[in-house]
Amino acid sequence: MIQREMLRLPRGQRKVAEYVMRRPHEVAVCSGQELGDRTGTSESTVIRFSYNMGYTGYPAMQKAIREELYLPESSFSQYQEEKLAIGEESRLYEKVMEQDLKSISETARQIDPHDMEIAVRELATAKNVSVLGLRASYPAANWLKLMLGIVRDDVSVMRPQAEDLVQEVCRLNEHSVVVVISFHRYLRETLLITELAKKKGAFVIGISDSPMAPVSAHCDLVFAIQSPGLTTIDKAAPLFSFMNALVASIAVKNPAEVRKRQELVRELDSGFYFLEGFEA
């Protein structure tokens, strides 16, 4: 919301906006006067900024920030309740898929083209790329690793349970890119690894559910995946669509390299993996 409104804000309110985006955890617990002091503005500027964000005042905006940061644990039971609220079982699939379409459209609308251009450039030119996603985010991380491996060399998925994680982090440097997938509930282990990657000089791309998600503190870019629910299940459709867009953009950026890789795979394949000419 702040990103959408930033350019039309007066200079003083823009200072408040930037502080809120950088340090939401502090804003969640400080008074309007304290926020004014920290931003070199005033309490009245903070209140006007809250109005411009569509809230009835600073306390209402602060409440929204707290809910964004400290929502209780999401669970499959919550997911089920949300789906029950959609309506009757008849043609439920259609309504769920329509929600997915809306989430994909909203995610696409929120993407900053400049940020996307930077992400594609970094992913295409990095010496090596590592993808991190734990627990429910691991299938997405593994899929992205496989698809990026089609369009470029030296892509790996980070496995914290493996003994080589330390080696994986140690090989990161200023020529590396790390893609981190982190959704509510945010795992401390993901945040720790992301922080270590940033300290090693890697360019970090975050994929989360909010620009203010905890992982954003250690990311160069953050892309927010939109969905009506909190669970990672609800994020699946827009998440995979966004990752598909990333891979497609890299493929288009380096078409000759992708064709070269495809030809090499065809030369190596002796028919062991795929059935040729099979008719159902």
C-alpha cells in the first residue's frame, strides 16, 4: 500500500513512509510522537500519513501493522474454514480457481517492473544461484532450482538438514544470488541463513507474503505474493506463476544460451529417461 502511494506523498510523510517500511517492528510498538521524533517530523505528520493510507488515525494503522507482523499461527483448519466460507461444495473447484486467478492478477499488478528487471539480470549473470525454502516452501524452492537449471548453469537448492549447508553458505560471495522463499509463519532458520548469505556479500532476492516480512531486512529485493488467505497453500498458484515468469524472462534474455543447453541435453539423452513416439 505504501509503495503504491509513495510518490504522491509530501516530503515529510514520505520520511514516515520509508521508516515504516524499513522498521515495521519498531512502528508496531512506538507512539505517534516517538515515530515523529525518529523520522525528524512531527506527530501531526504521522497522523496525516495515517489518514493518507486510508486509516482513521495512527492507532488504526499501528493495529494493522501489528496484525501483519504478529498474526497467530495459521493452520490447515483455518484454510478449511476459509474454503467453507466460499460456499457450497457444488462447483467449489471453480470458485477456488477463480480466487487463484485473482491472486495471480493482483501479484502481477504489485510487481515493480524495475525490480523485476534487476532480479532477472542478477539471476542471469550471477556466477552461481542458490534457492532456499524450508518446510512447506521447499517444493517451490526445488521446482525453481530445476527450472532455473534449464536456462543457466550452477543452480542449487539449499538443504539445512544436509551436512554440506556450511559449505553451501561459505561458497557464497558478491558474485552469488540467493533466492529465499519465506511465508507466514516465518521460520527463524530461514532468516538466519538469509542473514548469513547477505553477510557473505550475495545478492538476495526474497519471495514472501509482504514487503514488510521479516526476511526483507536481509534482502536486496522483495516480491510479495498476494492471496486471500495466510496459508502457503493459498500462495501456491500466484507463487508458481511468479516463478514461471522469472524463468521465462531469463530464457528470453539469453535465448542462445538456452538453445545451446537444450541441444546438449538432447545429445546426452539416449532414450533412457523419456519415451519417444509413445501413443496412448
